[in-house]
Amino acid sequence: MTTKIFLKSGRDRSALRRHPWIFEGAIQKIEGAKRPGEVVEVIDAKGRWLARGTFSPRSQIAVRLLTWDPSEAIDPAFFRSRVRQAVLGRDLIRPPIGSSARRLIHAEADGLPGTIVDQYGNYLVCQFLTAGAERWQEPLVAELKSQLSPTGIYERSDVTVRQKEGLHPVTGLIEGSEPPGLLEIEEGPCRFAVDVRNGHKTGFYLDQRDNRARVRDYAASADVLDCFSYTGGFAVSALVAGASKVTCVDVSSDALELVKYNAGLNHIAEDRLETIRGDVFNTLRSFRDSGKEFDVVVLDPPKFAETKNQLERAARGYKDINLFAMKNIRTGGVLFTFSCSGAMDPLLFQKVVAGAAQDAGRQVQILGRLSQPADHPVALNFPEGHYLKGLLCRVW
Ligand code: SAH
């Protein structure tokens, strides 16, 4: 017998709009087995079938909806068709992605909630974040294997959000051969070494690819500061595009070692790169006190707000770094400023940056609005999938 989830009266609206999440609080009763990842039928208070999805018994998001078509079963053929569509969608991106690394499956946006798959050359790196994604990984992996014939498929499901699903961290090889300790990728004119075993996310910030290209547009002969540099995605892009000098700031010495390695991969002379291990807030303050200035500053901090409750504190953090950064930019210089907190919408972020400009006493123009690239699409029925936002600003 299939498991049936009956919604409370009036709680069918989001499912009717094809939003893929059903919250625990919307559920009236459950009939049948409540196993993690179980396929469930979602039914409204009047007994009408709404959608089909997978169950997460431990999460506040109790169901991830996969289909609104009653005739579409959740079976290996379902995963085959979703994976095919996701890969085809990437191949159709124009201009082509122009990198040997790309996101192949972007969870809800590709109709596969909880599933992330990134391609790094001949290797695939996966994250399964929900009970449903975990339960159904086998047919998904089989399809990835048959479509892309990767040398290896590696799992990086060591992410804290899995705790909300009652899932333990899992990492390791799923298929084929172990990836090398450092995997090399090409992105436009740049080469990067990626540590897919220990790096953030699946190893690299693929979501900043288009914005790294924008930084290259402004980098020639510039003195660049890359704050929260991680392994130097922006820094190396700027150096390859002819920056005279790049200074990277990050708290992680491992990340900074990889910045240097990546600069070497791109034949950058050592004296054009400086790495500072430290806190960005303190470092920017000390630059301000010593009157140090830059032509281009990149601010790409980690997520300051995980949820709406943390927004106020996060806004203060964003304001502070933007304020300090603006004080360290030469007249007519450029600021690339980002927020990857999904809870902070683009308008609020703009207001925060405006507040920073006011307090810094600088006149700031927006030259461009920055976002995530086309291989990280946003489904219209899941606007939460738009998490990365940024502003390209000129600072007078
Ligand atoms: N810009 C990077 C990604 C940044 S990820 C890229 O495009 O690849 C965020 C980075 O910020 C991490 O490397 C983390 O080590 C660093 N970090 C977090 N808090 C910090 C702080 N207060 N000061 C300096 N670095 C910090």
C-alpha cells in the first residue's frame, strides 16, 4: 500500500502552485509506512490527489514533491528522464559554459530536490541532502554513469543540513576510480586545482564563474583585494587578466596555500600575489587605519544568515564589511560585493550596501547586478533557489 499524506484544509495552495515543499505543520494525517525516502501521495482535505513525492520523517519539510502528474511513477525511469533533461539543459546553455567544471544537477531547480551533482572534468561529485535523495541515489547514479561515463563518482554528503533529516555525514567513492588529491579544471583562461575530498561544497565555488569573468574585465593593471578568497577563484582570475598585484585575505591557511598553488598553475610571478591569513573585518580596519587603497575589491563572504531570524545580525555584518571595503577603494575604483544568504533578498542587500556607502561617505553607482550562472538555474516554482546575489559598484 502506498503512503498517503492528507493535508489540512486550506493548506493545499503551495502544492497547487507546484512549490516542491510540504511542511510538517500542513499535514492532517498520514496513512501507511513512514520510512525515510518513502514515496508518498499528497492529498488535500477534500480527498483530491495533488502530487507525489518523498517523505522525510525527521525534517520540518516533511515531503519533497517530485511530480504533479498522477501517471508519472517515482521509479528508475523517472530519474533517468530528470537526469537527461538536466544534462541536456547544460549543453544548451549559450554562450557555452566555457569550463571543464559545471553544475549538472541543481536540486529543486532541476526537479530533483536534495540532489546536487557537479562535474569536474571526468569526475562527478554528488551531495544527497534529503531522505528522498538518499533513498533514490542508485537509479540517479546509474543514469549519470550511463550518460556521462565518468572516470569516478565521489560523494560529499558531509553537510550540516543533513542533520535536519536525521542523516549522518557520508563521503567516499560511489563508482569508478578515486579522484586525484587535486583535480585540475579549466575555466576560460584560468586553471584551478580543486580538492574535491576536503574543499568547501563539492570543492569549488562553481556558482561564481560568471562573476570571475566580470572581475577579469576590470582587472588589467589593477591593484586588487580579494576578501574571503578561499582558493583564489577571483584572485587568480584577476592575475590572469593582468592585475598588477592581488592581495588575498582568508582565515584558512589551507585555502591560502591552494591560492598560491593555483597562481603557480597559471604561471603567475610570486611577487604579484600576497596572502594574508586573518579575519577580513580586522584586516580591512587595519588597511583603513594605514591608508592602504585598492582599485578593485571583491567581497564574497560565507553565508551570514542561515535563516530569516538571523537576518538582522547578518545585515550588520554585511554592512560592516562593505563600509570598511568602500573606505579602502581609490576614487573611481570598483567593488564586487556578494551575499549568498538565501534569506537576504536582493533589494535588502542593496539597501545594506547603500547604508554602507552613506556611512563611508562615498558616492556609489551600481554598474551591474550579479547572480548565479545558468548551470545554477532558478525554477519559477522555487524562487528560494536564487541565493547568490551581488552588485558591481563604482565607488567615487
Ligand atoms: N570567494 C571564494 C569563496 C568564498 S567562501 C571563491 O570564489 O572561491 C568563504 C571563505 O571565507 C572561506 O574560505 C572561509 O575560510 C573564509 N572566511 C570565513 N569567515 C572569515 C573571516 N571572518 N575572515 C576571513 N575569512 C573568512
